Amino acid sequence: MSGLPVPSGPRPVRTTLLSEHPIVIAGVHRLLEPYVERVLLIPPDELPRADLVLYDVFGLHDGTGEDLELAIKRHPGRVLALSRELQPGLTARALGMGAVASVPFGSDALDLVVAIEDFAAGRLEDGSQTDLDNQADRRRQLGRDINLSPREQSVLALIVSGQSNDDIAAELYLSINTVKSVIRSVYRKIGIHSRTQATAWGVEHGFPSGDHAGGQ
């Protein structure tokens, strides 16, 4: 991999996050905030100042990918795909369009920081995925620890991905009323009161876009 800037001295890696979902952006900001001395998120309108671009592949779900094409054109060799576990095809498409490597959405904060630093320093091979294979096991254990059912884990994961109640109902073959009931149960168990809080909680605790834990 070539053309990647290596930040000198103590300067943090300036990173622009491109995502269609404000709640995802808020969640990632909250996740990385304790590590601002290592990774500094800057807004998309400051893209020319970025050392790298973190691209949420969910933007390819319904979109044309013009934002990804523009990011790759402006920052060739400096786009890291934020992959979605339920949609591996989107990650493959992003890599095919020119993203250099991918990191799982829902990674632990420190793992994400290290992945960004490794990518900025050129330590990830083209087309590689960061070594975070134990994340799913930790998420499932967390779900058991707080008594989330498999269905509740799946619904929470899809909330974190930014999907609507209708999307969740279609994905899990549930009625909209069942989805609403499950969401209320999730909120009660994890001690939150809004979708934004649920997304931030999920990102902080390692939930991906939709890690089906089995069952409905």
C-alpha cells in the first residue's frame, strides 16, 4: 500500500467519517472521544485535511457510491471501509471501488483506534480485514451477561446499524408491533430511553450492524 501519510510526532491521525446516519456518526464520535490524542475525527467539509477516510459501507446499500468515489479520488489509497457484518457484499463492493482495507463496524474503541493507526502507517495490506475475530464472541457474552435474548441482540445490532423499525421487521421477519415490543425490552434492560442512546451504547459495547445471534 502506498501513498499513505504517516503522521509525525504526537499529532493524532486526522480521520473523516463518511456515513449517512447521524446516530452512527454520534456513536463513533463517542467511541473515539477518549482517544482524541491518537485519532481526531474531523468533519467531511475538512476532508482535504484528513490523513484517512473512514467510509461506512451502508452508504452503498441504496446509494450510487458517489461519495465513496469522491473520497477515493481525493484521497487515493487512504480510504478504510467500515464494514457491516450482515452485508459483506457492501464491503466487497467498497474494496472493489478502491477502498484499501476494512474494519468491522462495532469494533471495541481501542481496537478501532489501533486499526486506524495501523492503516495510516501503512501496516494493513491491500484488501485486508483487521484481526478482530473475537469481537462476535465478546458481544454474545455481553448479551448473556445482561440477559438479552438472541432476538433482542439481533434487534439491537440492527438499531446500531441505523436501520428503521420497518427495516428491522423485514430483516427478521417480525411484525412491526413485535419489533417495537422488543425495542422497549432492550431499552429497559440496558437502561436507556432513546434510539440515539441505544446506538451509542451498542457501538461502545461492540455491537456491529447486525450480528445475528440466532433465533427470532
